[in-house]
Amino acid sequence: MAPDKSTTARRPATGLRQFLDPEQQRDWIEGKADLADAEERSESLELRFKYLPRFQKLLRRPQAQDVLEILALYGRNCIPIPRRSERHYWSVSCLPSTSDRPLIRVNASWMELFTLYADGDGIRARALVHLSDFTTDHSAAQERLDGAVLERSVETPDDVGYFFTRSADMFGINVRGAASIRRFLAKRRVLGAIRTFNLTHMNRGRNAYQASHCYSLADHMLANLS
């Protein structure tokens, strides 16, 4: 006899589903809701001091001001309840020791979300999103990519590029130059796609990169939140 569904224990919510129901998440993606965040941040002094030398090294780079300003924009617009979810569901690393030599990287679960690189004295960005958010029919078909949407999202068409991944519905976008990155992060369709992808991975459970979280960078991401 099949168990009575009314008496079967529900599986515990994972990720941000513990704090935000599906309607709240959908409204945030669409820009229809301001989510109530925690008043205070939890903090690990060990991690703060561990990555302070890297942060100070980053501040000596010519790209430092643009990096901090863009991170503030990203933290304000692209991460839900960032104080409550800090480190446990998203993290930002400073000058991580990976082969592609990024300046910063934002992660959630096991996934890279957003990366900034040096580009001469300037910067370039890489954002991962769902391919279906940038196709003409919302499928994951590569041939349906709407390249015109990407070109309109930056200062000049030469500032944007893209690449397909092995995952059927994952897509990478490269943006060159601080001005184009700011414009890109402000476009409604782009912002909705970034929010959707970020929530997808923040809902998968605890962040695997907690130990590389740089609180000094996060300070700038969270400083001007309402």
C-alpha cells in the first residue's frame, strides 16, 4: 500500500529555499521584490586575516578601483539576501591561485558565477548563465542564440564574446572594459539571467568554496546595501 502523502515527511529545503519561497525568488528575478535581508553578517576572523594580504596586493593593481566598484554593483543587484547567504551560499575570492589568474571570482555551490580578470591596465569579465535565457525560443539550442541581445548589452559589439560549455544549458559571456561591464550588469534581460543562474546554484546547497572567502572584498560588495 502506498504511503499517505499527507503523513509522509517532507524533504528538508535546501539552499536559499530555506529563506525564500518560489514566489519570492521569482519576484526577485523579475525585479518585483526587495528581499528582507539579515541585519548583521556572520564573520570568520580567521578568514578575514588569512586573505587580507591578497586584498592589499589587489589594491596595488591599476584595476583595483574598477574591480571594487563593479563588485559593489554585482553584490547589490545579483545576489539575493547577500548578508544572510554570505560565505555559506556564495563567496568571493581574491587573486585565487588558479591557472587563469583572475583578480576575483564569485562562486556558489560548486560553480563559478562571475570572474574579473586583468586586461592590460583594464578589466574583463566572465559571467556564466543559462543558454536558454539568451535564445530566441528559450530553448538550449546553440543555433538559437540571440547574439543581437548580447551586442546591445555593451558599449560596442566588440566588447562582448561568448562560449558554449559541455553542459547543455550553460553558457559563458565575456565582456571587455569597465564601462561595458557596468552596462551589461544593468541590462534588464541580462540581470534576470544572472539572477536565475545564481539562484539555481545557491539553491543546490552549501557553498563548496567557503574557505576561500575574502571578507575584505565582501565588505565592498555589501557596504551600500539598503
